Amino acid sequence: MPSLPQFAAPKQDTNVHPEANEIVESFRDEIVAFHTAVDGRLVSVHTLINNIAVANNKPPMPPPAIAFLVELKQDQKTGPDGPIITEEQLIAAFKKLVPAKDDKQVFEDKVVTHIREATDRLKYVAKVYPEIKQALTDFHRKIGGNSDKLYEWFCDLLPEGASVPKQAFLGMMMRVPPTMETVPLQAFLAGVRDNMDEKDTADRFIEVCEKHACQAC
């Protein structure tokens, strides 16, 4: 059986095998489309790679590992959500994630399908997020970014019967330390934006924001 992509120990460029270059280059258009959809935001790249890792039964990568993987530079361009990487940095990073035994089909099944899904999701989010950003901002300010109240809000948005531990909500979705008591506004907004999908509607988000803001009165 082909091995799963190895996300825990990225390789140096000198160790990227020739097949990896060819495999990843064959999906350059898909990778560039994702890069364009997230405007190169490293925080969104981090979310994608961790989602791919978890889907392949691998542990999530911490921020320092992601920074190493994309060869983040000290003078890297930054935006409101942090570093912005280039298309070539992202493509080079994926080349490091291809095990020597994997072929093009395995890489497509294990990695590229998630890239395509993420890009489609982001196109949807780009339409909906602007409609809810102000409601999210007002709610966050109303509760002062309190992590307990944000978690209660998040749980209210989950499908019936679904559950996510608070530590996972903070660590993986908000990308802050799991023990943090106050989540910064930008971390909250970025976390919501990067974890929305096609099932999320503007009406539902606004309704739940207003409900929990009133409860905080």
C-alpha cells in the first residue's frame, strides 16, 4: 500500500526527490488557485495543511513547523493576519510533503482533493464573510473576546449532536494557546473565515451573534 503523506517532518529542498517535483508541478494550477483564494496568507495555508494532515491520520503541524516548511523569511511580506507567502514558497512546501513511495494518483487523492475543496469553499466564503464580519466584530467586542463565551457561541453553531473540545476550538480553529482567556479580534475573525463552509449562512451567523451578544448584556 502507498504510504500517507508525511506531515510531521518536512524535508530540506536538497532531499526532495525528482518524482515529487514532477508530481507537484502537475498540480501547479490547483495550488496557485488556492494561493490566490487566500491571498497568500500563511495562516490559511496552515489551516489547509493541518486539515490535510488530520484527514490522513497525521498530527497537526505547529506554527514553527509551518514556518520552517515554507521557509519563512525574516523580511517576509505581512498583512493584517500575519505573513504572506509567495506561490513558489507554497509549491516548494508541497514538494517536501511527498513521500518517495507515493505516485501522482496517491498525491491527488490524499492532498490535491483537499486543496480543490478548500478553494471551492473559499470562493463561497468570499461571498458570505463580508456580510457577517460586522456582526462578528460587534459580538467579539460585546464579550471582550472572552474565550468561554466564544466557545459557547461556537457550540451553538455546530450541527445537532456534534461536539468539539474547547482546547481544539482555541488551538486549531482560533490558532491561539488552548489556555488563552481572551482571544484577539483578528484571531477570531481569521478563525471564523478560515473554518466556514458551504453549509454556513450569513443569516445563521448573524442570528447566533445577536443571541449571544444579548445574553452578555
